[in-house]
Amino acid sequence: MSLLFPALHTASSHTALRFGDRALSYRRLAAVASGVAARLHTSAPVAVWATPTLETAVGVVAGLLAGVPVVPMNPKSGERELTHIVNDSAPGAVLTEPGAELPEALGSLLRTDVEIPAEGEEDESWPLPTEPNPETAALIVYTSGTTGPPKGVVLSRRAVASSLDALEDAWQWTADDVLVHGLPLFHVHGLILGVLGPLRRGGALRHLGRFSTEGVTRELASGGTMLFGVPTMYHRLADACASDPDLVRALAGARLLVSGSAALPLHDHDRLTAATGQRVIERYGMTETLMNTSVRPGGTSSPGTVGVPLRDVDLRLVDDAGQRLPAEDTETVGEVQVRGPNLFTEYLNRPDATAEAFDGGWFRTGDMATRDADGSVRLVGRKATDLIKSGGYKIGAGEIENVLLGHPAVAEAAVTGEPDDDLGERIVAWIVPASPQQPPLADELTDLVADQLAPHKRPREVRFLDALPRNDMGKIVKRELPGRQQ
């Protein structure tokens, strides 16, 4: 049976994980994690209090070694959400760093502190457990709960391995790579790609603890080869490149810069490429599907696309009637549907939601896209919030947002649709000015969109805000815009 983490069985002194000045080799990680796994006297899921620490990474590995589903808990979640997750997943224990103060919602769980002894002190007598069946649940990751209580997405070991191996193929990811990131560890991007990815390859992770341009500079300049981030982080890096030659050199020397979790605006693509000569790679995935597509380094995909389907992933676009759009159709917006070994097993305790999510064997992503002539997928937004039907046209919010972000007086932009008696929906632009004292004129912005796209895509209203609401992954939460339906 294939191993999820082959390098844990090598007793290698090669660094596996580094958080600040604390690090574990593969030999020590295997020893410490197998010791924690041996203390998990449960077949129930195990919660992990997912702070950005070495203990979180060790706790997740321990749960996977023990063959029990790991439930990452977002430390920023409210009491109501945590209570729902605990009641829904029924964990038998919670793994946490020593000294962490846990909320009341986790108070009934058996607490197991993840102790990491000083080098040479750990007990190395624990054998690594037998590898579980590939269809065994590896993780239960909860969705953001935008349409009701969060749903528990059950991800098998097969799905995790398949997705990470497809990224190995797309990015030529090897044991020599050193990944740098400062992402949270309770979700797919930071945890599965950002922690389990390096461990599956036998490479190294350097976690920043908290994202900073100084941390990125330091780690990339001292051996880091890959950087993972979200658009907010790359926006800050693009800003800093204007006055920080050390950062420019560090980014220019990286093998791969990868952005995910939301679309990277074209303006930031252009600024980073101009400063560093590097092209930021975008990829596309979801909690339920892990990774679906990616731009290939050196490939033909245009900036603003999320590339072509990964190995073993089937992807199609369908129209409103559920009919597959022809591959050569580069104009029509359709819903993205995928199938493959990367898909989740089920929504925990929600057979109704699981059944509703599939069209035959195809998972309905709810994401809307067009396809370029080379097969690259170009996302235009979510079906529920970003597809605007105005004046008989289907309009993706994302392309309008990209144009607005190209205006020098615009720092942030979001586009939504609102009911309109004449148009069906009118386009509304929400703008954070680069300088609150000198906001751009609304007419300038609407004319810019009409000139670069088409007149029917221009915003009918422009509203100014101090900031856009965002979640922990940097995604704009449009339902939280003032006056929007909650």
C-alpha cells in the first residue's frame, strides 16, 4: 500500500518543518508525531486547534499517522460556529499547543497537548503505524458557511495524495524545494498544500508564523524556492517592490510564486512581473475538490487565467440547461463541473447536500468561467454572487473588477448586481480609493469599464468604502457589503 508521507520512513536528518527558529527533521517529526499518535486512544475524529505553529503541523501529521480523521479548527471562529463543528464531527480529542486557551465550545473534549521535546530528548521507540486504506478519511474541513451552517467536507487519503501528486506533475515539485508561506493552517491552501504538500514530496516548509514582506525576503533569500500566498499578500509584495530592492531580488530568485484562494488582479500580475521578471502562477481549487487546474510554469496560459486541468482531473463547462459547452467556445460563460480522484467523499452527516452537489459523477462547483483557445480556464466569479444578468447579458464580476483595479486611484474593488426594474440587475461597483482625500470620479470609472470591455458592462452605481469585508483567506465577502442580504 502506498505511503502518504514516504519521507517519514527514511529517518532522514533533512529538515521537514521550520517555524521561526524551531525546526524538525524528518527523523524527529516521525518520532514526535508517532508518539502523539500512540496517545490517541480513539477511532473518532480528532480536532486540531490550528494556530500557525509547529505543534499544529505535528498534530495533523499525528492524526494522519493514527488513521483518524483530522478536523482543523479555525482559532478565529466564533463560539456558535465552533459548537456546530464539534457537535457535527464529534471529535474524541483535541490536539493543541501547550498553554493554549481553548474556548468553551471545545471544553468537553479530551485535551492532548502536543509536546515537542528538545533535540535528543524525544522517545524514538514508537514505531510508525500501519498505513491506513487510501479511502480512509484523512481530514474533515469545514466550509465557510456562506449559505447556512458550515458543512464538513470529508477528504480521503486518496484525494489528498492524488491532488498533491498532480501538483508535483504540474509544478515539477521535488524534495529539493523549500516552500515559504505565512498562510493559516485550518484550510486547504495553508494546510493541505502548504504543509502536507512539502511532506509528501520529502521537501521542506518554512512557515512565517505571520505574513510579512520582511519574512518573505529573508526566507527566499536564504534558500526558499517556492512561495505560496493569497492576492492580498501579493498586492502587498507588489507595493513593497517599489522601494525594497532586497525583496525584488528574493522574489526574482524564487523558482515558483503561486497565488490562490481568490483571483489575483491583473494590475498586480503586471506590477510583480515588471519588478521581478517573475510570473505569478495561479491555480484553482475548492475544499470539496482540492486542486482542479493550474497554470504551467513556462506555459501559454494568459495572466488572469487559472490554467488547464491537472492530471486525472476532468473538467467541463455547462450552460443553464446543464449541456456541455463545446471546447472551442471561448465566449460563453458556463458553470465549472469536475470529476476525478481529487474529489471529496461526502458532506459529513449531509447526504441531501452531497446528492445535490453532483450532476451524475460531476461535482457542481458553482464557479462560472469561460475557456481560452488553449484550454485555460478563466473564472468570472461565483454563480450565486458574481454572475450578473443585466439587460439580457451574462456578465462576470471578475472582469469588471480587474479593469477598475487598473485605475491608479483605486486600491480595492468589488462588483455586485442589484435588482433593477429595467435591466433585471444593475451593476454596482464598490471602491476603496487609494487616497481617501482624492477618490476617483464615478464617471471616470464607468467610462474606463465601457472603453475597455463593453458599454453594457459599465457600473450603473459607484459606492465608496474605507475597506472591503474579507475573510481569513483574503477573499472579499460580498454578502457583508453595506445593505447586502446577509
